[in-house]
Amino acid sequence: MSDTVIPVHRLTADELSARTRRRYAAERRFRYYGIAALSFAFFFLIVLFASIVSNGWSAFVQSSFAIAVKLDRTVIDPDNTGDPNVIRAADYTKLARQALYERLGVDAESRPERRDANGLLSRGVDTQLREAVLGDPSLIGQTVSFNLLANGDVDALLKGAISRDVPEANRQVNDRQVAWADRMVEEGVLKKRFNTGLFTFGASSQPETAGLLVAIVGSFFMMVVVVLLAVPIGVAAAVYLEEFAPRNRWTDLIEVNINNLAAVPSIVFGLLGLAVFINFFGLPRSASLVGGLVLTLMTLPTIIIAARAAITAVPPSIREGALGVGASKMQAITHHVLPLALPGIMTGTIIGLVQALGETAPLLMIGLVAFVVDVPSTPLDPATALPVQIYMWATSAERGFVERTAGATIVLLGFLFVMNAAAVYLRKRFERRW
């Protein structure tokens, strides 16, 4: 029986060159596909941010009248009692309107003129004057200059949101009010100033007096609860599962469930918080504490997975070296493994906090969508959160809340950007390469 010889085809130089060219062309196409995909994503990211900024920058400025208001004692405290309750109950809107009438030269006997002049001022001017007088009762009887908030429609007119070309019957601001506003702008009385109220006011039905202070404080309380609970519990669970837990079906089941919990929709955690923390334990609805507990449950899987990955990345030689010089297993973990895994743990923790800060659905389920005017002083007080406040403003019909929604989104994105930048910095600053 003779062996069969299979002829070997030897490639010519031209064939080798053609194959090389095809391989290089395929590599170039793959690179171009990647560049195209990144360019596509970057383009829509730019469009998104441009849309938010173009709609939201105007929320950081607010129109107001620089007017001297006579704080008449006969209106504020006629009996000169100095009682804060009497001062608080005074008709400050009347004082603001009288000052505006004098500045505009309104005929006091003409009801239409007074009505149109009243429409130039925000209904929040009474709060402005009341807080100023309560803060310094010595102002009573004096004439003091204030930046009185303009009505939301006047503010929209100055920002171009209301067109002057629209017929008067279809415009929120009539011709007389437009003429007064233009005159006040020319005289330097009516100006757009930085809107500090966006960060110092609470909830309001009027866009010009609506702010984020309650939402910012509520989000802060919730993040404190998450840090105090999720971080130590998550790191401890990761250390136990990675260093101490025996490898059996129970630990495998726990690991599978942790990974599955990281993918559970956030609204499920809201339902869990509603059933357990509010209905079973009786914690107050709309409290920051309940929101923090719900976000803790939602953040725990992310922190555990990140911490386990960081602990696993520490070379076994570190553990072996520590044990070899007489350290106990706990000493090897606390003195060597955890410090080296700390950058990864901090990065995973911050990412988990960023995810919790931007969550809305679970907070809606536990009642943090409440209309809260007073700033919460403890985690048990009614509050709301930044993403929930954005949701509530987005569902409001008033024109002024459109810019408030985009402005609040810019503030939230600013917090998220700072936290992500901190995660990147900590990783670069403390990371060790093996």
C-alpha cells in the first residue's frame, strides 16, 4: 500500500500581498466602524446637553424690580407691640403694590390700572418682605430698597418666551403691562439678576418662587443614610464572601442572588420599601430616612460586587507574604488586602451613590413626591429629592416650570459629574499596578 502525497499549494508573492491588503482593509473598516459609533453617540450626547442648557440657563436668572418700599408701621405693627405673630400676619403685598404704584405713576382711582400693575409683581413678594422684617424688626417705619420678584409672565416676556407679536387677546401680558415693563427696563428698575431663589426656595405653585432647597437637603439626608449603611455592610459582605465563606452551594446561591439583585428594576425596591418600612415598621411617609433605606437596599449589590472585584484583584502573594511573617488572617486582610483594594472599593461606592442620587421611581413609591415648602431639619421630616423635584416640575403646566425643569437637571448633572470625577481621581490617585 503506497502513501498518498497531497500536493501543497504555495502562495505566490502576489497572493500573499493581496491577502495582506485585505487584512489591513478589514482592520481599517473595523476601526472606522468604531469611530463612527463613537461619533454617533457623541453627537447625540452633545445634542442632549445643548438642549438641556439652552432650555435651562434662563432658570439661573430671574427678573425683579429694584424698588424702595415704605415699611409702614400702621400696616405692619399698628400698636407697636413687637409681637412676631402680629408682624408675620401683616399685609406686605399691599406695601409692595403701593411702592410699585408710586414708581409707575398709577392712578389710585383706576381699578384697571391697579389690576395690571398688580400683575407685574409675583405673589411671593409678601414672603420676601415678611422674612426681611422678621429678620430685622428695626426696618419697620423705614423706606428700604428691595429686589421684588416679577411675575412669571413678565419674566417670560423679558426672556423672550412670550412673543410680543402675538395679539394682546392671546398674550398673558397685555399692552399696558408690556409698556410698563419696557419703561422699567430702560430706567434700570426691572433687571434680570442671578436667581439665588433657585437654591434657597422650597416648593411653590409659582415658578418664580419655586426652588431646590428642600430637594437638595432631602437628597443630602438620603445620601448620608446610604453611606452610613450601605458602605460598611457592603464591604463587610464582600470581605466575608471573598475571604471567609466556604465554597458550597449556599454561598453560590448567595452570589447568584446578589448578581440578580443588581439587575432588579428600581421600582421593585420602592414597592419593598413601601411594604416593609412604611406599612410594617410604620416609618413616616415622605421622610428622607425611608428614601435612604430604600436606596441602601438598591445600592448594596453594586457595592458588594465592586468591593469583591477590588479584593480579588489584590495578588495572592500579598496575603501569603503577610501570613508568612506571622500575621493572622484578619490582620492580613485589614492591614494589607483592604488598603490595597481601597481605590476600587471607593470607586464602586461612588458609582453606587451616583446611581442612587439619580433614582426617581423607588422614591415616588414611598411618597417623596409630596409638596414640601419647609426645609427638613431631620431625616424624619417630609422632604423630596432632586430627581423627584425634576419630575414634579416637568408635569406642571405653567410656562416658567419648563426652564426650572431644565435648570434643575443641570444642577443634578453637576452633582453627578462631580461625583464621577471624584471616582476617577481616587482611582488614579491610589491605584497600584501589579
